Amino acid sequence: MPPGDFLPEKGKHKLDKFKDHLVAQVPLSARDQEYFEKMKKAWSWATKMFSPQKVVEMLHNEYGHEKTHAYQILRDSYALWGDAYDLDKKGAAKVLVESAYVALQIAVRDKNGELILKAVKELRELQQIDKLETAISPEQAMPPGTRVYVFTAPTQNEGTGSGKEVEDGEYSVE
């Protein structure tokens, strides 16, 4: 896929050349390759659970960058590969859920009711089963309808109408 095929609507973004390098193996200039390696290293450190401040300090110590430039490298690495800290948090939550399932299996095998209840409670909290974030109130789900009654005398052109048609609609008094 040629790199020029997919251009953003409002010009090129500075990270597009790195995305092209990752996706289409477009070669980078020496300067861009050096910056790309720094981003990879910063993201690697972030995935190894170093805090952003520690990653910036490590970039400063290794390359002599000012903090603002080191933070920019870290931000650019997040833009390319995702926020390492958010990914780690989701991964840790999955490990905790899996551990709770293992504890539940052991408790069931040992027929230990107290441990079963503890494991189930832990799973409920980890998976936030009791938490209803998207609950819709009954008023929003089913707003009260309004009926409008229209009484008219039938005319000769209307045919077999009774003259008492009912229409559903909205009515407000202002």
C-alpha cells in the first residue's frame, strides 16, 4: 500500500510517517529513525510499569533531553501504541478476575461455602455486576403518551368514518 493513498482531510500529521513506517514499512530518515527508537524505548519502559515521571527522568539521563521534550516523546509513543498505563490496568483487572475464578473453583472443589461466597463477592466487585451505569429511568424509557381526541362531523367524501377518530400525539400547554 503506497503511503500517499490515505491522507487525512486536513493535511499530514507529524506521526503519519511513523504510522506509515509501522504499517507499510516506509523507510524513515536517520533523524526520524532515531526519534522512533526513542519512542519505542519510552513506551517499553512505560509498559514495564515505570511511572511517566520516571520514564521522563530515564530519557533525560540517557539522551540528555529536557523534560518537555521527553514528555513529548512519551506522548507521541502513546499516540502510536496506546496508553501503556491504561493497558496495564485493564490487564491487571483481567488477571484479578481470573484469579478469583481459580479461587472459586478451589472453594467449590473443597466444598467450602464460606470461601465460595467470598470468591463470588470478589468476582461481583471486580466485574462490577451490581453497578448499573447505563440504567435508564422508566420515565425516560417510556414517556407518558398523550391522546388527542378529534371530533368531526363526517362529510360526504370521507366515506364510512364514524366522525370520532383518535390520534396519538404530543400536547403541551404554554
